[in-house]
Amino acid sequence: MNKVSCEDILKQAIQTHKERGAVYGDAYLEQHGKVMKALFPNGLVLSSADDFNRFGTFNMIVSKMTRYANNLRQANTHIDSLHDMGVYSFMLEEIDRIWIDKQE
């Protein structure tokens, strides 16, 4: 195994950040919070592990949606974000079905 220094890892992380930033823009700063606030205008209370599982997966869908929307005008619309949203949706359904079973 080749030894990789912390400095090398940091340089790679910076490069990844620059590449992703060029693709996704600043949706995480500009749109995501506004979308979440619009979806939950009265705030949100999370207390159980199930609550956090459901919200965490839902939040990933919103994150992918804002990334996709940020690139909607480009020819490359990041189909992978659509695939990710689909997968997260099915994961959320699985989590919800487990949650519903626990309520019965």
C-alpha cells in the first residue's frame, strides 16, 4: 500500500470540492435551506431514531432535488441525481413501512 500523507488527502479533498462546486454550484448555501423552510414552515421536532432516519433520507432527496434544479438549464442535467432521488425515495418507503408496522 502506498503511503498517502494527510497533506495529499487534503489536496485531493480541495480538488473534489472545486470540481463538485463547478457542477452543483452553491445550492447548499442558497436553495436548500429555503426549500426546507418552505416544506416545514412551523419547524420540525425529531426525537426518535426513526424520526432521524425518516428525516435524514427525506433530506437527501431534497438535496439531490436542489442539485438537479441548479443544473436544469445545462445540457448535462445530472441524471445520477434523478437516480439517487429514486433510490432514496424507495429507501424512505422502506423506513416508513417499518415505522407504520411499529405503530400498529
